[in-house]
Amino acid sequence: MAANKSFTIVEYFGGDDGYRCGYCKNEKGNFSHGMWSHTMTVQDYQDLIDRGWRRSGKYVYKPIMNKTCCPQYTIRCHALKFQPSKSHKKSLKKMNKFISNGELPTGQDDARPQEPSKVCHAEVKCAAITDIQKEVAECPTVTEVQKEAADAAPTGPETTKKDLMSAPDGRTTATSTKAGAVMGADPSRPPCRKAKELRKERRLQKEQMRQKADGVSSIVSSTPPTPTHASQPKTLEDFIDESLPDKSSHCLEVRLVRANPPSPQFKASFDASYQVYKLYQMAIHKDPPDKPSESQFRRFLCDSPLEAEYSPDGPEVGYGSFHQQYWLDGRLVAVGVIDILPTCVSSVYLYYHPDSASLSLGSYSALREIAFTRQLQKQSPKLCFYYLGFYIHSCPKMRYKGQYRPSDLLCPETYAWVAIERCILQLENSRYARFNQDPDAGDARALKDVGRAMVLYRRAVMPYAAYSRKRKGSSDETEVQQFAGLLGQDCAERILLYRA
């Protein structure tokens, strides 16, 4: 192979057998194609996730959408257009209050992700495809972005807290209800007005007072005044960077460290990172103490096939696999595993220290990653999306990803992106759906010539047509045809299928 060119090298494993589904618990309902990636370029992985593939460590898989029990649709958020929702703002404000004065919400607000199943890590051996496929199929949350599903479906103390925040205390509510039932509405009192109207009126009064002070007429014209900076909605960055007092109770530091190849900072914090992961698995997923081993942690959340790449028009930190670490008062409390790719930041996984569950670190870290994507876009204009993994509408606990809007889902047949609002209407009627409404549309990058698919054979790179001539009587054409078809013609002409 040419020494100055990087290749993606994979071994394809097919996808004929069904495995236990981690979402609906169907024992044989989960179907996916899989391949082991020895090495992979960031552009190839970008193209693969845009065709429905995802990685778990070095294992890359693609659900068979029209066959699997719980179809998993690739979801991406338009980071530049993102505006935080009320629940997102709540998470950001909660963190800021805690940092500034140590204030936590009343009760223990458990921010754990409401996952469909435990993450179970069996020993994965490259040679044993059955073990690899079963591991990922049974434990899909390994590659899920674990971002505070509790925001979408709070339980226990979280629900109580939400109720208390959205209404007066129980005694006041009961008294008001009883009085209304007996006396009816008081005609002498002015009608209730929305808080939004009151805020708008107060802003107008302040503006009039300012104009009077400046000697300007305070007469309100029929033309709405030009909005001032103060009336503009806060951006995501405004909430994150909200000014804190000089003497804050706590200090939060977010560090980005390269995971592959491991940077000195990654190596120095490896033990602390593993300990947080182990405590997370034991507390959140109820794993026994001996199960979340260091080798499993390294295999699934540290190892990556993605090479470190740098480009003149790319981000300063480069492309590849990273850990975004959250250090609170010098102590590691959470780690977000992410991939920085040519057009997106792809979130792989999040784990956090159980003692910090009340800080809603799942939601908070997702918002920080969106802000990080926007920051990278200033350095690399085409890097403007935030990928949240898979959206699974048939699993209500995984629908929270659809709250990060505007967002799109990937059509499983044409690989076109479609606004999630349109997709949900179809998914309400059917677990599997073709989102592209054009009946004539097809896969624009469909395989046209299997002979051009690339093969690595005896350390030599060659198209499949040349390989088949060397291996007269070879019976793997059907397998190669299926493999290359899943990649699409462009990827098939770049990604090397390993043949011993």
C-alpha cells in the first residue's frame, strides 16, 4: 500500500442472525449488519453514519431497519439554529446556581438516563463474530448518547420537583380550588393576564422612562420599536457563560482530551475516568463490582478505529475520537465520548459520577456539546451538525433526542434527511417508515459496479474484479455484493474489505 495514503480496513460479518433487543426485550428481534474496523478515516466514517452506521469501540454496525423489532433512525441536530427549550434552560440554570452558590434543587433530582436496558459488556474477541454481534445487539445503549432521558420522562423526586415548580404548594392550590367552586369568579377583579404580556408591558414602561430621562418623546408610535439587545432571546452560549460571582462556591472546568491515539492528558486521567465509569455502571445499571472491567472500558469507550487527522480548513483540535471531561472542583465527575468528523460532532456515550446525578449532567453535557459544535463551526464552516446517535420512536424512553431541534432523521431507503416533525407523523402509524415522500427517489449513491469495490488481499490493494480473477472459483461474490451495497458506491471504492 502507498505509504502516504490512509485507508479504511474492515472485516464484514453479515447480519443474518437475530439477537436479543435491549429496547423491547425481544429475544431474537434485533437484526443488524456488522463489521470490525481495524482503521478508519474520519471522512469514511462520516459517510457511513450518513448511511445509518454507528460504532461501538471498533465495531461498526447498521440496523436492518425493515427487519429489526425496534428500528433505529440516525438523528442529527442543526447546531447553528438550535434554541434551548424550557427544560434545557432549566438544566443550564441549575448548573449555574450550583456553581455560583452551591444551591441544588429541593430533594435529590435524579438525572440518570432512563435507559431501555442495562449495558452489559461481555469480552469481545475480534475472531468471534457471534460474540461481537450479540454484545452490541443486546446492549445498544453502549453506542447511545446518554443524554438525560429523565427530562422527557421524569420519575420519583424529579416529578415531585417539577410539580412543585409549576404550581403553588398543595395547600394553596386546594384552597383556591374550593373557593372558586363556591363563590365563582370575582367580577370586581381584573382578568388574568399572561406573564409574557406583563413582561412586554414592563419592558415598554422601562423604555419610556429611559426616553424621558434622555429628553426623548415617550409617545408610542404605531410602528413597533426596534428590539434592543436586552429584548433579544438568550442564546445557548448566554446561558452557559452566564456571569458568576467572583467567589463562586464551585469551579467547573471542561477539558477536551484526545482518546485515539491517547494524548498525555488522556493517559494521566485514565484511572480517574475508569473509576467514574465503574461507579456509573454499578449505580445506574446495577452491574456487579467485577463486571465493568478496565479492559471492557478501554475496548468500548477508549478504543476507536478513527485516525487523528488535521486539515488546514478543519478545527484546530483536529478530527478523530475524544473524551470531553467535566471536572468539578478538581474532581472528574462526567465524561462525554465524542467523535469530531468533517461535518459534525457525533456523540457516542456519556457516563457520570452517581454523586452528581442531581445536576442533570446528561442534558447539560448534550447542550455543552452543541455549543462546542458551534464553536468548531467558526473554525470549519462545514462542521455544523450535532449527531445524537439513534432515535427510536418505538421506545418512548428514547424519544427525548427529538427535543433537540431543529433536527432531521435519516430516510432508511434513500438516505435523505427529513425534518423530524414530518417523520414523527409516520412513525406514529408504523415502526418502520420511508421518510422521503418522493416515490421515484432512490439511493443516489447506490452500488453500480461491484467490480470496483476495493479489497485488501495479501497486503495488496485491488478492485474486486482483479481479486476475483486471482481467486478463480471464489464463492464470496454474493457477500461482497451485499457488503458494498450497504456502503454505497463511493465508500465501496475507498474502504478496503480484508481478505486473508
